[in-house]
Amino acid sequence: GTSRQIPQTIIIGVRKGGTRALLEMLDIHPNIVVAATEVHFFDWDENYVKGIDWYRNLMPFSYGNQITIEKTPGYFTSPQAPGRIHDMNSSIKLLLILRDPTERVISDYTQVYYNRVENHKPVQLFEDIVIKNGVLNTKYKAIQRSLYDVHMEKWLKHFSLDQIHIVDGNTLIKDPLPELQKVERFLNLPSRIMSSNFYFNQTKGFYCIRSDGRERCLHESKGRPHPFVNSTVLEQLYSYFREHNAKFYRMVNHSFDWH
């Protein structure tokens, strides 16, 4: 009695915002099934041309009472993704998980840094990438990805605000349950995720998952220590994002506890 369904909900981003944590925590819910990998259907042309049946075949099998969810963090910053998702299902519900934009930039850098180290490629100091000729390098992709107002504007051209639920990534890591309960309500699902589904792992410094009689933590690549960042550079980033954050708060009628 199961079949593969096109997702009724998509986690559209943001990269390094906590998308993997959100997906794995939602997977606890008996009425949710999740795609195993990031599909990159709506943001990569070479996948999009393969068509909707190709996309559906990458989804897990589900029962009629279950919601299928996929997550691809690249969707949020993609110019094509909003229109393409709207073309597929104009009434879809979208999940967007965000965190302090400066923290997100540092986390973005950290991921690339470790990838380069593991592949024996040369690495640059954070400050040397972020500052060019004494000024903030606003063309740096990681900074561009943190301009939430710029990207959100594209989504609001295709979707109403009540179709997009914003999850606070900073809160999800510190206290997962309230954020997940909000998602349950947004998706009109019965409340099934409980505090007993989480335990704090002292070694890792974040919450891990307990469900179906087993315990699991996020991959070791998650929660890596960030580099120490010069306070002057931090202040420059805070200052640059301040106006963008204020504009974003107005757009979504909600404020966040960001610098």
C-alpha cells in the first residue's frame, strides 16, 4: 500500500543553517518520511531537465497518511528554484531554517576549510578571504548566501508568507522540541515528537536523537569547531548584515536574536 510521492513539503535552506538536523529530527514523526539525499532538482539544470518522474523516483516509499519531505539547502539562494517549485505545486508548504548570518558565514567557511584540508588542497585564513584591500569582500559567496532579504524577496514573488515556515536554527540546536512542535502545527500533523526523543551529548555539545529504541547523532562533520575570528572582522560582518537583517524582519513580520 505504499508508493513514491512528490514531496508535499521541502526544506529549501539555508546552507549551514541546520537543514540536516531539522530533517533528521522531523524523521522521528511517524507521519513523515524523508528523502535520503539532497536531490538538487530545482537548482541544478542538469537534474531539472530529467523531469518530474526522475524526481519522484528519488523519493522514499510512503503510505497515504504520510508527508514526504526532501531538503536541498541550495534552493533558497537559487534564482530558478522558487518558480520551478511553484510550477510543480503552487500550494506546497516550505520550511526555511535560518541562523545568525555571521555565524552562517563562518560555518560555511569552516565546511569548505575542512573539505580542502581532507583533499590536501591549499587553505586560506578566514580573514584573508573576508577582507580584501582593507574592506569587506561582499562578493564572497558565503556572505552573499547570508543576505536573507535578497533571497526571500524571490520566494515571496511566488509564495505567500503563510506557505513558508521559518525555523530558528540557533534555537533548534539549543532546545529542539519547541521549534519542532511549531513545524508539526504548520504541517497540520498530530503532535508526536516529544522531549524524550532527544538527549544532550556532552562530548559533541549538541542534542542527539532517540527514537525506535535507538540513539543517533548527526554526522561528525556537524558541529565542528569554528576558527577564532578577529573581533574587528566580526564587527564589520555584524555591521554589514544589520540593515539586511532589519529588512528581512520586516518582510517576514518576525525578529530574530541575531547580531
